Amino acid sequence: MTAMGLHRRGFTLVEMVISMAILAIVLIGGQSAVMMATATARRTARDASAATSTAVAEAMLSADLADATSVTTATGTQITVAVPDRTGDGVSDTVTYSWSGAAGAPIVRTVNGTATNVMAGVQGFQIAYVTGTGRSAAAASQSAEMLVATNVNSNSTADVTLSSSKWAAVCAKATLPTGTTAWTPTRVEFQTKPVGLGTRDPLSVQLRRASGSAPTSAVLDSVSLSTPNLTTVYSWRTCAFAAGTSLNPDDTAAIVLTTTDPSGACQVPVQVAGSSRSGDVLTFSMNSGGSWSQSATQAFLYRLYATVTIPGNAARASVYRAVRVAITMAAPEHRTIEVTVPLHNQPSAP
């Protein structure tokens, strides 16, 4: 060991005290920086979450107001509107947006009586309405029953036996008044007679929609016709549809005659020559409705009745054109969100 190694100088007490003091200052400063960064991150996340919730609520409110078909409540802090189906049941819904008026209370969205808070910490919520003069349609009216499709040309007919292995259907395009918005088949008349003597399985008369030249699989209404009630010669029979199914003006109705009787429940006359009604299509199924084949030379004898819906005449009226909404938030700086929503359907105003 050298003399230099034996005489190496160590730290004095004063130097160690000063070093520890400096280290403590550095550690305290670092801890403060970490705490400030953590607080900033939390505040940023909270503000971001609030901004996201606000954006979602604003988009929901705007969509509901834009689609409103009627306005039933219109105050400065509450609005109730009818909107197209929001719940997936095919029925229009009632939606209300309201605020109690207390600072910090939420904005509540109520759909068909079920309330949900959609925006919390609200300091102010104000609704204003933009009205004007527009055209408001009068209530639609439903007609009396009328004949909408028929083929009664009984010249050159042939007997067709219906059984579990042979069904018949006519796809009929209804002739409707101008301006019809919907039509509801009410009853159908057709000719039939039983096959031989004895009791047969009943005949099922179904109402379906048609797609192209064949019935769809969905049965809209069905009436059972007992074969003992049929005469032994052809006569017109009536089946009333009670379901009240509404069809679009462009829909084609399919009148389907089915039975489960393997020996033949009844016979129907079909036209095999001459002119049948334009647009009618007669189809047969040989596999209980599994598939359908169009008959190009035959026509079914029937009468189809329905009621039709026609809108009333439009009139000048006061309507809601838009709704202005102002929402004042608590965080971070009591900013106010303002949005103007045009009401596409321009519902009637008081």
C-alpha cells in the first residue's frame, strides 16, 4: 500500500450534512412534481370523460329532436316529443328531456316512462322554440270497404282439386284510389265445392304478401272453412280477415288456399281460356308451400275487398321549425353549449 492510499481524505461532517440537505430538497421537489403530474392527469381524464359524456348526450338530444313527429310539451326546461321507433318494437316512442332547475342537477331523458340521466353537473338548461307557418296535414281518413281486385270470368273453367300435396294461390295487385297511403284487406270471396261425400279436413284461407309471382312464407291472417258447410255445387264463399293487417300501396296480396287433407278437401274452378285480370298470377305448390310454380294459362276466380287510408288535405298552420338548446356545465369553466336543431317533420305548434 502506497503512502497516498494511507492518507486519502474522507467527507467531513459538515459536507455530509450539506449533501443530505441538498438530496432532501431534490427528493421533495421530485415528489411535488409527481403529485402535480398525477393531479393534472386525473383532471385531464375527468375533463375528457365529461366532454365525451356531453358530446354523446348532445348527439342523442339532437337526433331525437330532429326526428320529432309531434311536440306535446314545450317549456323552457322540458320538451316532450314523439319519435320513430327507438326501442325495436316497431311502435313510435315518447321521449322527454327535462331539467329540475337546481344547479348541479342532471338532464334527464325519459323514454316511454323510463328515466335515465344523460348529463350530470348541469348549471343551466334553457330551451327556446323557433316557430313559423307551414303546411300541416289533416288527419288521415279510412274509407268504407271497397272492391279492390276481382276476377269473375267463369267462361272455360276447369276443376282443380286442393289437397295436402296441391295448394293454390292468386297474387293480386289491388286497384287503389289516387293518394292511398295504406290498404287493409277485409274479406275475400271465391268459389269452391267439396270432393265427394263425407267429412274432409277444413280448408285454410290465408292472407300473405306476394313477392314476384309467389306468396311469401309469412301468414298475415288465416280463416278456416269447414268442408261440411260447403254445397255440392260451386257457390261463392266468403272469408273475413279479422287481423286488420295494413299493407303498403305497392304491396301485392296473395290469397292462399291450403289443406291438410291428403285425399282432397275441395275443388275450385280456374279459368283456362279467355282474358283474366291484368296483373293477377295464379300459382300452385305441390309440396305444402315449399315452392311455387306459376300457371301461365289459368286464372283464379275471386273477389278481394279492403279499406284504404287516404291523407287529409294539407292546410296552413303554425309549426315548429327548430329548437335552440343552451346547456351550461359546471366543469371546467362553466362553459355553455349551444345547439340549434332543425325539426325535419315540422310538427304542429300551438
